[in-house]
Amino acid sequence: MNTGLKITAFAAAVAATFGTAYGVGTGIDPVTDRDKTPTARHGEHESEQPEGEGGKAGHTPGGLQISDRGYTLELAETRLTADKKQPLRFTVVEDATGRNVTAYAKEHDKELHLIVASRDLTTYRHLHPTRAADGTWSTDVRLPEAGGYRVFADFRPKGAKEGLTLGADLGVAGAYEPRELPAHSTTTKVDGYDVTLKGELKTGAGGDLTLSVAKNGRPVTDLQPYLGAYGHLVALRSGDLAHLHVHPNGTPGDGKTEPGPGISFGTAAPSKGAYRLFLDFKHGGKVRTAAFTVYAGGAAEKGDGAAEEGGGHEH
């Protein structure tokens, strides 16, 4: 049983002891930049390669810290209700001044990218909230299951040379039933599309992953640009939900990148273990999310199979 499943099983035992409802409490103390070394910088996900299994010395994967390099992610809501559409509001605070950040640089057509994922990695949402003049971000979200979630904000303050990814815990109250990490598979189905994964997620020097999209048995060769690319890939490590936001090799209109069926990504895992990959792609005017479970460094036995996956895009 991997670390993520041990945590899930423990939470289930607690729920069984105190009732079937998932109660949202104070949770684990947040990790700050005083507790950990700096996170991997946004924009370096493609090029910065970990050394060995632990990554470069002095670097922690993104999303593990609520505060880093002078900025802190503050959620206005830390408790939501399962299967109910409700607002999620937050700010990014500049630690030196105590003020909300109100100016951001656009990256991939957006000032900020927001990811919400359940601790068991069975629920995933890629959101693009709106920002008020006072720096408060907001978006509506519906999370189907009770349990623990992690919120990731990926952004770059205006004038900053590098971006960062901050993470904070979110609890969802309601009837709780833990789920195991979906089995490893190199193929998945989403909304009538078949997506195939080729390549391996590697530690150390890393390597390429190619995800190919087909529909009705035919390769899709007219993928549409979405956020400046033909696809976006987010990888989350099972257990602590270390965040890797990688971008594809090539861009639409560069004269060499084809609009499908394959989307290639260069990436490296910071350690051995189980990871959940979430691919966002756009076709027919709609964004869809395909999900895979993979293992880096031969961490677990891999059994192939195809599964229907639920994705998550809300705006």
C-alpha cells in the first residue's frame, strides 16, 4: 500500500469511529517557506531536472508550501459542502507589506491557474477564477465527494522574474467513502475520446511523454489551441500531492507543431512513486480532461487496462 492509500485508509478508520460524515477541522499545520526550501519555479518544470530521486538539492516540488519566497496563499473558505455549487475565494498576500497582490503577469493566457484535487486523486478541477480590484480571486466550484482536498495556485506577480505554485488544504464535509488510487493504465476514455499514453515518467534526467487523442477509432488531427497550447499536463504525486505543471514541446503556429493526434511533454519526477497525470485538451470547442495513474522509477507493479475517467473543467 503506498503512502497516499495509507493516509486514505487511516482517514476512513477515523470516519468509521466517529460516524460516516467527514468533519472538517483544523487539519495539518501548513508548510511555509520557513519550514522548507524554495519550491521548483514555474517555467522551470520543463527544464529543471532533479538529481537522483530527490530532485535538485535545495528544491521542493511546487504546491507543498502555503507560503514561499515572500508570498502566502490565503483561502477565504477552508470548508465546503460536498456536491453543492459554492464560491471559493482566496488572495495571494505579499508578506513584506501584508497587502493582497493585485498585479500579475499573464502566463498561458491567464494571470493565475487554479487546481483543486482530492487527496485520493480521484477528483480534479482546473479552474480560472476572476480577480477583483482588491486582489480577491473567486470562482464557483462543485466537489462531488467529501474528504480532504488540496488547492494549488500557479502564478507570477507582475515584475517578478519567476512564478511559483502555492498550495493550501481544503476540507469538504459530507458522507465520506475513501477510494483507492485508480489502477495504472496507458489508455483512458473521456467523453467519447480515447487517449493513449506513451513513454515513462522518469526520475533523474527525465524524458518525454506523448499523449495521443483519437475519436471513433480515428486520430484527432485538429486539436484546438487552449491557453496557448494543444494540451496542458498536471502531475500530482500520490501521498503529499507534490505538483508538477508541465507544458508541451512546441506551440501552435510555430511551423512544426502539429495539432494532434500526439501531444509531447518533457518532464521528470522528483522521486519514485505513484503519480496521477491530468491532460487538458480542446476539441470541438470543449475542453476535456483525461487522467492516468503512472509509476516513476518502477515503484509499483504496473497492470495495464482502460478505464473511463472523469475530468474537471469549470469556469
